[in-house]
Amino acid sequence: GAVVSQHPSWVICKSGTSVKIECRSLDFQATTMFWYRQFPKQSLMLMATSNEGSKATYEQGVEKDKFLINHASLTLSTLTVTSAHPEDSSFYICSARVRFQLTPQKAFFGQGTRLTVV
Amino acid sequence: DQQVKQNSPSLSVQEGRISILNCDYTNSMFDYFLWYKKYPAEGPTFLISISSIKDKNEDGRFTVFLNKSAKHLSLHIVPSQPGDSAVYFCAASARFRDDKIIFGKGTRLHILP
């Protein structure tokens, strides 16, 4: 099946620094990528939707200046957590698919990135 | 406002028996529903899905039932196996609207030996 690779798998950073997470679709072109965040024992919360070549659409309550999303190509989207603070520590997951793709799976998920801000 | 609700945080089932995981939704625009299995520190793994034009979809040991009038769906796993122990997420999307996939909070399934 299709593969979505997320990098890094885990990262520890100091408070105040910025962290970039990459999401790549390895064997298909993803016109749309979604970024999720998961807190312990909680749901995967959709943060934003990014379409290739256009600005990301953020969900209500998600700070777009804090979570910068870039979708520069059909195979790569990046999430940059700027000026990270301990409360940003979380598990971030991306998913990728062709928009309105009529297949059972609909979206292919990356393996996630565990961010810890100290 | 939780559009997809999984009201049981956890469920324990004896190996070999049937596991039934439930999910309710509030948004009547949802027309496609999915179930994912997830292990800690990993991305979700797709299990099975169902379109709103159907009321049942079966794939091996997994069957999903949809009751549109009640805005309720369930995932049946039979027989349950030890490897089924994981967190199961119900998800929904409105394909011809914004097509986002919205997740419930998940149910942790424990298969007991």
C-alpha cells in the first residue's frame, strides 16, 4: 500500500526553539495533507489541512503563526512548531491523500512524531 | 464540540469472543465512516470503512454496521485475538464537502487470554 513517511520519529528540543517535522508521500502524489495532534489518551485532533501550492487552512483554535505548515510539492509537507513551549509537547501525525480519492482507505498516515519540549 | 463520539474509553473481551466497539456521530453531513487501529507512538492503521449508502461492510473478522437514523456505527471483531489489543478510532468525513477525516477519542480494547 501507499507509504507516508514522517521524520523525525521523535525530537526533544529546548523551550523557545523551533522544530520542523516533515511528511513525505513516498509512492504517490498527495494534493492534500492533514496534520493532527494527539494528547495522551485523547483523540487525534485535526490541526490543519494543506493543499499543494496554497496556504494551509487551520482549524479553529490552532495558532497559524505558531504551527507553520508548508506544502511546497506533491510529496512533501512540513510542520514547523515555532518558539516551542512545554505545552506543545505532543504526538504529531500527518496524513496524505489525493483529494476526493474514492478508495476505502481515503488517507494514508505517517508513523507520527513525538515532540518533547524541555 | 465532539462530532464523533466513542463513549467507552476501554473494553475488555475474552479471546475468541466477539468485540463490539461503538461510535456515535452528530454531523448529518458525514457520509463516510472509517475505523482505525492504533498502537502507542505509531500512526493509525486503516481497518475498514463504510459509505452511508450501505448499512454493513465486512472484511474478514471485521464488520462495520451503520445505522444512519440513529447516527450510530459499530465495529464487530470476531473472533477476537490477542493481536487485536490496541486503541480503535472511529472516524468520519463528509466526502463532498470538506472531506476532512474527523476522529473520535478512541476505545482501548484489551483481549484477555
